[in-house]
Amino acid sequence: MDSSEKIHKVVQLFDIKKYKKNLHPIVLLFLPQVAISLYVVLDRTLLGLLGSYSDVGIYEQGQKIN
């Protein structure tokens, strides 16, 4: 088996056409998780930009109670 045959087998193994049908459902599951993570991280940041430090402190303590 020469090197071109080995390369061809590797390319066939990682052929995107095989995985394309599964890519859409995976993206549909992944995007909401990204949105939730951004919301959790940015809620205190935006409150800090729009309000005061005491507002952020009260909000954060309320989140810890939940």
C-alpha cells in the first residue's frame, strides 16, 4: 500500500458528506446552550454597565438564594 492509498483512506474516513446529515441536529442542540451561557455571563456585566455596584450586589445575592 503506497502513501496515496493511505491518504485516500483517511480522506474517506473523514468525508464531510457522511456527517452532513447529523450536523444540523447537533447545531440545533448546541446553539441554545451557547445562548444560555452568554446570558448567564453577561447579565451581571450589563447590569454593572447600566446600574451601580450596589445594584449588581443585590442582584448577585438574589441569584445565590435561588
